[in-house]
Amino acid sequence: MTDRLALRTAVPPTAAGGEGEAWSGPAWVPTRALGRAVLLTGLFLLLGVALGRVDLVLMAAPFAIGAAAGLRRMPRSAPELTITADEEHIVEGGHVEAAVTVSNIDVIPYDLVVLRTRTSPWLKLEQADRPFAITVPRDGWYSVELPGDAMRWGRQPVGPAAARVAACGGLLACRPVVVEARGVRVYPVTEPFNATEAMPAAAGLVGNHRSRRPGEGGELAGVRPFAPGDRLRRIDWRVSLRTRDLHVAATLSDRDAEVVLLLDVLGEIGLSGGVTGSASVLDTTVRAAAAIAEHYLQRGDRVSLLEYGAAARRLRPATGRRQYLTVLEWLLDVRPDPVELDENDYDNVFGIHHLSSDALVMVLTPLVDPRSADMLAQLTQSGRYVVAVDTLPPDAKVTGGGNWTPLATRLWRLERENVLGRLREHGVPVVAWAGAGSLDLVLRDVSRLALIPRGR
């Protein structure tokens, strides 16, 4: 009976909405096969009666009996369509298990179900780009497995999915059942990162960094006369015996520090090839931010994130593993967020008052938009400890210049080098992201500058 059912596209171009569309009519509608059966039955009966021919009436009997037999049990409800996907911690390049399930809660079987699913281009799911033709028994279900790999970070959708169902021997068809997409959270690959230099300003209550404040710690700050409240184990007997007065060893307290990761999302540069291909600016920014946040959170520091863009999203500072998981969730929603503002509207995009004066601000930026350079200069002039991490791909070039593309790229590179030079003149250290140890030299210089009083 394959000619009894005319199937349309499984996923309509404007498919949207929840599980099952809100139709004004019934869920099940007659097919062209049923229309032809009724038409031929009526035509043969009419001709048989008009011409007085019994043979024409007998020719109408198979069509009438077949239609009556097929429709003796009518479906009462529409099929249910669901999408399931992994909820575990999936990292770029990891395996994904997804499935689309068709459930039949009716008393009659489904003769044919045409099922199709759309997926994100960054989810390489096996056989997800073709329709499936299946049958589902009554009060049963059938699941189409879609295993594959996740190639890029972000919230990658599985779906929407749609199904067309035929029953009663192909005489009835259900209207397309569409289900919304199911998001799969793919976390960025954490590149190895390690920074051994001291923080420029550790101002918390307790932590692993040496601060400039006296207190209980392991770093010797000098020897001073004994005062009420000093512990006896701090007495320096060698100096006390020489001076005939009690002296104690003064130490610097160990405190935690606040690290602010400022992500420049004014634009996207480069072509992303996923975890195994080339990296765009956002790829480098997100992966570097995840690595830096993981490093400092493991050391007990407080980490916060900010976006330099139209939305200006912000993640409050906190510490611990819960903050690390929150950071990963926050990074999944990073998108290019350009904003068209005048130079005088800088405070509407980003306010310096959002940053602590003792925080180490790491700005991950490609340094292509002039407003990014202005933002770095203003942060440095406000007295913040700033490190600019260059996220521009090494092979970035100007596009759309035709024969002048090499020359335009060279001029653009020279202009960008001038911007980097002016930033360094303003005291903004700029370093290209290169994974583990790439920020050690810059952090050491920032720590040394932090020992100089800010008034000088």
C-alpha cells in the first residue's frame, strides 16, 4: 500500500513549538488513498445504478470492503515524540548519546512512521541527516539511536524532530508531530595552564598568596619588639638575648586574591574548525578563560567573569568547585556581542566601578576594535592591575580585498603593532596566549610593580 499515502517533508522549514502542534482540526486526517477508495466506490455504484449493470456494483465492493475493514478501529490520540540526550559532563571531542523516541499509546499499530531530526553542525551524530522509516506496535515505542561526537563547546541542539505517522492501512495519517530541540552542554577543552608567580595584590582573609599585610604566615617580614598579643613561639631569642629586650619575628599573612577575567566579545575573527581544527577568537577566549579559572580556583582564589560587549554579562566572584562549574556554564553562553556606540558612551558598556581595586584583571581580547585598547588604557589609569591576553589567531588576515589582500593584511598588522606599542607605553602588559606558563613573565612584572606605592 505504499501508493496510498503521500508523505510530506518530515521536518517543515518553519518547524517550531512544543510537543505536538496546536491544530484547529483533528490530529488524524484522511489520506489520498482513502479519498481514491471513496471516489471509486461512489463512481462504480453510481454508474451501476444508472446503467443497470451489476458488474459495476461488484467492482465497487472491494474498495468499500477494504476501506471499511481498515477503518473498523480508528486511532484516538496522536503519537508522542521525545528527544533524549546526555546530561553528563561532555567536553569537546567527547562522545554524545542522543535518541529520538516515538511512543504509541493507542490501541492500533502504526503502519509507517517517517522520522527526521535536525542537529547542530558541531554534533557529528551518525545518520542524523536522513529520514528513518519505522513501524511502532500498539501500546509500544521505538527509539532511534543517534550516537556521535561533540566537536565544539557551547549549547548544541539536538532537534527539532518531526514525525509523520500512517495507520489503518495507510488510510489515515497524523498531522506532523514536532518536538522542540534538546540542548547538549559541551564544555570547552581546558588547556594546561600554570602560573607560579605571586599575585600583585592579595587582599582576602585567608589563602595561599603572600600579601603585603602583616599577619600569620610563612614569609618573614622582619623583627620587631614584643607587643601584647604576640605569640610566644614567635619570639626571636637570638635577637632578644643580644638586645636584652624581647623581640618577635614578624611575618606576612597568606591571603587569597581576586582574579577578574574580562572577555572581549565585540566581534568574532577567524574560522572555527572545532576541537580538531583551527581556533577562532572566541574559541581561544573561552578555552583560555576556562583554563585560567580552573587554575586559580584550585588554589583557593576568588574568580569572577565579565563580558565587554552590549550585554555586559557578569559572574560574581566566588571560590571552590561550585564556582568552577558555574564558570563553565557561564562560558557556554559566550557569543559575539558587538555594540555600536560612540567613544563617549564607554561607561554604558563597561564601568570600572565593577572591578575591585585589588583584583588582578586579565583581559582576553584580540585587540582589533579600538574601543578595546581604550578600555585597557582606562583600566590601567584607574590603578587596576591589568594583564592583556592576546587571543588573535596567528594566521588572521584581512578578507575581501581581492588582489590587495596581502598588502591590506600587512598594513593592518603594522597598525595593530602600533596599538600594542602604545598600550605598553601606558603600562599595559600584552602577552599572546600560549597555554601553560605563557603568563608567568607578565605576572612577575605586574607583581614587582605592585610593590611600588601607587602614589609614585
